[in-house]
Amino acid sequence: MASSTNASFAEAARVAFRSLRASKLRSFLTLLGIILATTTLIAVMSVIRGMDDYIANTVADMGVDGFRVRRMVMIGQWDPKKFLEMQRKNPQLTREEFAFVKRESKLLREVGMEISRQGVTTFGSERVDGIELRGVSSNVGIITNTQIAQGRFLSESDDSRHTLSAVIGHEIKERFFPAVDPIGKTIQVSGRPFTVVGVAKEQGSVFGQSRDRFVIIPAETYFKMFGSRTGIGYAALAMDRNHLEQAQDEVRSLLRAWRHVRPGEDDNFGIFSSDSLVAAWDRMTGAIAATAVAIVSVFMVVGGVVIMNIMLAVVSERTHEIGIRKSVGARRRDILNQFLVESSVLSAMGGLVGVAIAWVVAVVVRNTTSVPMAVPLSAVVISVGLSTMVGLFFGIYPARQASMLDPIEALRADK
């Protein structure tokens, strides 16, 4: 019985592929809706997957018990009016505020300063433009979980003595010292000689941007070179994960007290943690996914209706053939299976074409832009499975019509 069913299925599949080959243009036009739906679904899931990697990296740097304080924070939907208002009323964070928070806080395990700008570094005839030059206090390495591949991170002595010491990213190391130990070598950073004391572990890239093109120097050295009027931020660790919210509230209260912010007035600074980033991303992906589902549903329904109409036309074309098959012993179930398989295979082929197009788009976008796209295997499986189910569902009516044809009437039909 099982072998008979398998043979019937195989025969139906062969007939379906012959039909596809015989009418290539009609098959393509029939599948256009399914192709667009599959391409859209995979493209959206690829962008979300790429963004997930970015958020994961950001959260990993911050830790589950860490948070940041910045002059302005805008997470989620972009609001230009709110941004301009924050620019107008939010003063820069200062070193004095940092010292106050560090002295008065009771729920922080660590709190450090960090500031950055674009810079240039050179070694001999080699030059790297557009590096991220970071000035940090010595404990920022612990707060951000910066892993060191060679040498060491900056020390408190480096900061207090304003030393010209630097920790370089993996890309800088590979560019300047591909086959040489960089520890102790002197590089030029924004025109000043810095001694390399450490090399950070490779972090890769996100959004097409390298996370290894940086030089880290002591915060006090940075302030001596560039001043401390703009761009300062704070990085902090709560006592533990359970005290994260209380630690943020404590820092918020201390800064509001220092700045004499009245009760009821909004903060004139921003605080965010890994939880807030993840929550904002979840809201954003939820909206993106809902929009994608709506678009994909429309394409799938349109594609399914077209498939149903085409299969009805195919049934009319093959009426005589159906009569012959029934007259030589084909059962209603055999005829039903043939047309169900044909519509499913037709739709599944559209899903596979959509997968191929989406994969090409993802590769092109990833290699030519900063948008991270990673095609997840689950997206391929879901897309092909969904397109097959659409073909199966919308093929039921034509297949049933074919299986119910009277063999005598069918044989009388014109060939």
C-alpha cells in the first residue's frame, strides 16, 4: 500500500515538473506573487538577524549589570523635535559630576569615564585614518569587559600620570605589526608619540563597520590633548544584576541633585542599560515583523489565487487526459493527488526562486553597504514551507474538481 502511494506521488511529481517545463513563462507569471512574498520575508528576517547580532554585541559590551550615562539618549523611534530640545537644554557631562557620582554612590561596583573622537594613527609609512580614539579611565576595561590578547590594559598610574600609553585594536595591530610583537613599539596618534602597552582581542565588524579600528589612551591624557568640555560619558556597573534598576535610580538622583533639577522636570541627561536596548529593539522588530507579515500575506494570497485559477485552467486543458486515466483504473484519490502535488510543487518552486533572489540581495547588500544581513536557515525553511502550504491550500479546489469529473463526459471533451 505504501509503495503504491509513493509511486502515485512520484508520478504526480513528474507530471507537475513536465507541466512547469512545458509552460515556463506561464509558470513564472503564476509564481510572481509567491516569489515576491518569499523574497520579502527572507530579506526582512535577514535584516532582523543582522541587527540581532549588533544588539547582542552591544549588550555583551555593557553586561547584564552595566549601564551608561550620556548627555543625550534616544532609543527607539526617532523624534527630531525631541532631539533638538535635548541639544538645547542638556548640558555636557563634566568631570566634576563624575567625581561627585563616584564619591556619593553606594550601589555601584565600578564607575568610569569615557570619551571618544575620530583620529589618525601612523607607524612609519603606514597610516590609518578614521580610527576611534578613546580616552578612558583605567577601570573602563573591566566595565566593558575588554579582552586583551597581548600586553595589558591601561592602569590607574597611566591615568594619574598622563602617560602616553595606548591599547590598540586588532585591525591596527595587523596593519602596523602583522608579524612583530607590538608591545613597546611607538606609534603616532594625532601627532603625538604613544607607546603600545596592549592589544585588544579581535571583535569583528557590525553593520559593515570594524570594531577593531581603535586606539585607547588614558582619559587624563586625552583631556590634556583635546580638552574636557564636550563628549564625556560615564560607564557603570551595579553591585549585581538585582540592583541594576536601583543603581540607575541612584545615579539619576545624584545627577539631578547636582544639576538642581526640580521635581517634575525631565532629566537633562540620559541613562540606558542593556535591558532598555533589548526592549527598544524588541518593539522595533515587532513593528517591522508585523509590517512584513501584512505584505507577505497579501503577496501569498494573490499568488495563491493566481495558482488556483491557473490550476482550474489546467484541469480544463486536461479533461480528456483525466477521462483516459479514469477509464484505465485511476481512482479519484490518484487524480486528486496529482493536481495537489502539481500545485504544491509549482508554489514550492516559487519559494525556492524567492530564496535564491533573497540570498543574492543579502550578499550584495552586505558587501556594498553597512547594513548587516544574515540569511537564517529558519527563514529559508519557513519560506519554502509556507509557499508549499499556499500551493496545497489553493490547489484543493481545482484538484477536487478534477477528481470529480465523470470519465465518460471527460472522454467526450475535445483534446
